[in-house]
Amino acid sequence: MTSEHTEKLEIVDSEGKVIGLAERAELHRDPSLIHRVVHVLIFNRKGELLLQKRSRQKDVAPGKWDTSVGGHVAPGEGVDDAAQREMDEELGISGCELRYLYRYLFSNRRESELVDTFSCIYEGKIDFNKDEIDEVAFWGIEAIIKNLGSAIFSAHFEKEIRTYLAGDRR
């Protein structure tokens, strides 16, 4: 794995068209530069959503509950391939049939991300990456809604779940 200072990612416009390359560290400190990200919402058959608790060592949202899977799209990589790769890297999940849900722009004072979100239903073994994740758990949607705004979720996840719930695409 490359470090944040040498990993290059594509700069895109608001439609996803590639307009350049930049180091990850630069993208994470300049919200005028948009980069591509994938999220996967993993549900079990009961309709509960898998969340990951980010490692306390992470530089963004340490110790916060977050989207099932999230990660950067590598240069030249398709979003479908990136979603499958991230599921395998973060949770040891492969072969889960993905369904494309939507795209949105997430922006804060630190960064801007063009997020493509997928979902899948999964009931198998989860072997999460202990360097990046402290814990995983399935949450009922009602429990998630009850805890919105309580500072236990990452800002990224709060935007993601509000976007999801606006369309309720389970």
C-alpha cells in the first residue's frame, strides 16, 4: 500500500470526468479538488445495515461508526471494480452481487468527494481489516435514525444514510 503522500488519485469534475491527477494528501486538504469514492451499503436479510467502527488511528473520523465499505477509486479503475476491491480489502467479502444506487457530491472544509454508492445483501463471514477497522456490527435502520446527530457516526456516513433514506432503496 502506498502512503498518503505518494498515492495519486484522479481529480474529476462534478460529472465524474477526469481532469487531472493529484496526491491523496493534496486532495484531502483542498475541497476545490474533487476525487472519486465508492461506498457499499451491506444489508443482511433482516434489513439491518452493516457499519464499521473506524480505527482510532485513522486521520479522518477516528473511532466513529461509518458506512459498511468506503474507499478511493484508483486511477483508471471503474467504480464497480473499486467497490468489489474495497469490500475485499476492508471486510474480506468477495462475490457479493452489487446493485448501483446513486451518486452524490460530499464536500466539507477539508475535501470534496464524488461518491458512487452500491448496495448488496450479505450473510457470510466477515474478516475485517483490523488496521483500519476496530469493530463491525449490523444496525437496525431505526437505531441508526435514533442516533443521527449524536456524534457517534462519521459526517460521511450521516450524509450517506440521509441520501439513502431520502430514496429508501433497500
